Amino acid sequence: MAKILMKGNEAIGAAAIKAGCKYFFGYPITPQNEVPEYMSRELPKNGGVFLQAESEVAAINMVYGASGCGARVMTSSSSPGIALKQEGITYIAGAELPCVIVNIVRGGPGLGGIQPAQSDYNQVTRGGGNGDYKLLVLAPANLQEMVDLMQEAFDAADYYRNPVMLVGDGMIGQMMEPVEFREIKTKYTLSEKTWATTGTKGQRPHNIINSLFLDPAQLEEHNHKLQKKYDDMKANEVRYESVGVEDADIVLVAYGTTSRIVRNAIATLKEEGIKAGIIRPISLWPFPMAAFDAIPETCKAIVSVEMSMGQMIDDIKIASNGRWAVDFYGRSGGMIPTPDGIVAKVKEIMGGVK
Amino acid sequence: MAVVFQKTKGLLDNQTHYCPGCTHGIIHRLVAEVLEELDVLGDTIAVAPVGCSTLAYDYFNMDIHQAAHGRAPAVATGIKRVQPDKVVFTYQGDGDLASIGTAEIIHAAHRGEKITTIFVNNAIYGMTGGQMAPTTLIGQRATTAPLGRTVEHSGMPLKVSEMLATINGAAFVERVSVDSPANIRKAKKAIKEAFECQIARKGFSIVEVLSTCPTNWGLTPIDAIKWLQDNMIPYYPIGNLRRPEEV
């Protein structure tokens, strides 16, 4: 299939439908409105249902109900809306149901702003809702990657019976890029959803979708079962890109569109004789801890470059485990880092750490 | 020998956790009997709330989905939109439906969602131990209204059925009580009509059931029934508030 020029949010909708999504429940919030608008137009044509809920809280709980029936279902929102959805997300994770959640991140805290940001890193990787649970969190850097990851997101959600979140900053949602909808061969063996609440027909015991375990021993057992699943994800779902790290003087870590700005900065630094490598996490959870093992001892510093006040930096420190100095460069509130700003920060560090 | 009465297939044999004198057991049985009589037990998905009836999933013999506090109508909406041919109902208390879940119940009614809600109103939070609900009567004591509810502090008790009856999407709205054999029979008739309304795709249907909470009211089961008759029914009059013409 030929490449077509699409707006990010519409490409998200198209990719979801191609991945078999039949149901969408959402609530308007900038800068992701083109996703529900696209779904309201296209899902009915594809035998699905779009419904605008009365709130983000209701939308995620509709997702919870639809997923319990075994449907491929998704919702999308932006940062404050995702905060509202956290109640439903922890229930869905606790009840072990699949769904895909798209978060087109905007600045915060509070109502914040509507320009691109990455200040939801903690919200999306640390749970956000109550209890010990994890989401598989994927952060593409361009529209093609977003489209390709959508199929994997739905398949992984079904395979693990766990919510998967796709994270894009406002730029991913609003920019236009050429995309190709190519066949993605699934790596997952998916089984029939015998647990779904589809009516017993009087032929089997009743199915119960539930996250309540009043017996502490049972709840602990349930948590161990969930933990085993998260361990499997850590073993099998780490995704990242790493370039020029092995002989780097300095390593920059960035995800999403920020990584594209960092690449420009790295090209400039190369011209000036500074060897800078990049680690680009694609899975924010599980975080690519092992990618850092390729960094030489001689590397002077690792810099987290984020559109936030510094959130991913904590994971970088865990991955570094004291082996390198870890520094930070970020812009927030919808301000976008510039290659010049990143270059200046690197030079400052390289001058300071001999 | 002819069988004249037997336990409904809609309920499992599990012993319930409900307190002595609580009317949840009666209401569970009425719902289960109606679904059995309509021959839809195998095509029904129930949604359990947060509250005393959270554990309804251990008692109803049908597929069932436990929801977050107040969100049962949203969960039921998701289920019904995926499976429009199934019978879907929520079973919610007054804390769940009339307080934390007001947005969800109003908008499910507003959309004319083809689901049925069994709304059990006992004018108090039962599971959490007797706190004041929006439905708690004036002067009624609760653990968070130790001197009794006052209008000045908390407003008048919320009449949910009257409010929902103003919404066009709500096709069937009736308030019933399970305080006497005669009223229990009327309650069952209303519950059946509500489910028939859903099956005929007329819109949203709700039956509010006035119920007792002897434990948190601090009354014996018999006195609790009398308290319901003397205090709840005068403020929450029983009867039909809305029905589609043809049903």
C-alpha cells in the first residue's frame, strides 16, 4: 500500500481500526479531538460503535464493560483526562482485561496548557491509579511508528490481558506525516476469550469480571500472579533504539518527538568533535534498563532530555546505578527543546566534567 | 406430587453475607425469578456495584461484571453496546447510584441506554457502616450525621426516580417497596415490566426498591419494616412515574 499523508490523531484512528478495534468510548479534550472525531466517522462504517461518554471516568468504565465482553476496544484522551481515567485503568488492570489507551500528552499540572509535553511520564509508568499494577507503555517518535505499534498494542493487550498505553506528545497528534499501513505479523499467540461475559447460554458456569479479593491471602496471590505477568513483559516487551552509544563521550536519552530534536543536536555536536550517542526508549514501561550496559565507562555523562521538569531521569538513574553522572535538560509547559539549547547543555557538561 | 414452588435457577446456592432482616435477599430473588420467567438467564449480563451488593456476583447465576463505585451504568453501557441483543442490568444501592454515580445514571437514562437498573434505596450507606446518604431522611441519624440530618446542613433527601422521570430517554420509572407480601408482588411486576421494556428496546428502565437496613438503622427487622412504612413511603411515594404507552 502506498504512503498517504495523514494527521497524527487520524492516523491513530485508522491504525486502530486496521488492528481490529471495533469500539471506542471517549470524551473531548485538546489536543486529541481528531481521534474521537475520526472514530465517530469511520467506526460505524467498519461494523463498530463510537460513543461519546459524559466524562472520561464514564468513558473508561464503558471500555471496562466492553472489554469484559471480549471486544477490541480503545479510548483516547490527554493528560488531565488520563488522570480521570486512572480509576478505570486500575480496575481494568486488576480484573485482567485488555484495552488500548492513547494519551496525547499536554502540559500540566492542573489544567496546564494544550501544547506538547512529556510531563505524564510518571503518570503513565508509575501506575497512576491505586495498587500494584503496570501498563505496557509505548512511545513512538513518528507517525509510522505509531501506526506500526498500534497492531502490537492490541495484540499485546489481548495476550497479557492488560491495558496497553500508547503515548504521544501533542506534536505526534497534530503533525502530518506520510504513513503506510503495512501488515504487521503478530508475535503473539492469542487464545479464545473464554473468560468474557457473553451470557452463559445455560451451558457453562457464570463468568465473573472482578478486581475484588476480600481475603488477604487471595489478594496477595492475585498480586503475585500479576507480578509474574509484569516480569514476562520486562523479559519480552522492552523496545528501544540505541545509536552511537558504544564509543560515546556523552549519551542523550530521549523518547517521542524529543528524540528527533536530540538527533539534530547530535549531528551538530559531531561536527564540533563531540561524540554523543542516543538511547531512545520506545517502551517507557518496561524501561530499557539493559540498553545502558552498552555505554562505556569512559562516558562522561548521561543526559535526560525531556519536555518536562525531569521525570524519566529517575529511571535513567536506576539504569545507570551510579556508573555515570546523570544530568538533565528539559523544557516544559509546551515549550519545545531546541537543538541549540541541547548542544549548549552538552557543551556545558563536557566543559564541567573532565 | 406437583411442584408448586421452587428456588429460582437465577440464584446460586451460596449463602449470602446480608444481615438478618435485610431485604436484599428478597430483591435478588425477585430479579432472578423475573429473568428466569422471561427465559433470559443465559443471555443476561449483570453489573454489580460497590456497596452491600458488591458480592452479588457470588449470588446471581449469570455472567456478571463488578464495577467501580457509581460506574455500573457506564460499565453496563459498554456491555450493551457490544452485545445489543443481551439483557443487561445494574444492581445499585443509594450511595452508589444517588451520590457518587449520579452522572453515570443520569446519562445512561439520557441516552435511552437499553439497560435496566435495580436501585435499592435504604436511605443509608450500609457496607461502610451507616454514613449519611443523599437519600437519608430529615432527622434520620447516621454515623456522619450523629444528631440527625438537617435541611440547613445537607439539603432535602434526593428523589432520584422523580428526577429520572423527567428525562426522555427513561422509558420506565417506578418506585416499589418490599415491606409487605402485597408490595413484594407489585415490586416483582414492576421489575418484570422494566426488563420487558429493555427487551422491547423502548429505552432506559429503572425500578427503585425501598429497602431496610436494620443493622445501620439500629432497629430489629420487624421495627425496620415499620420504620420504612412510616417514614420512607410518605417521602418516597411508591408507584409508577413513567412507562411507555405500549408496554
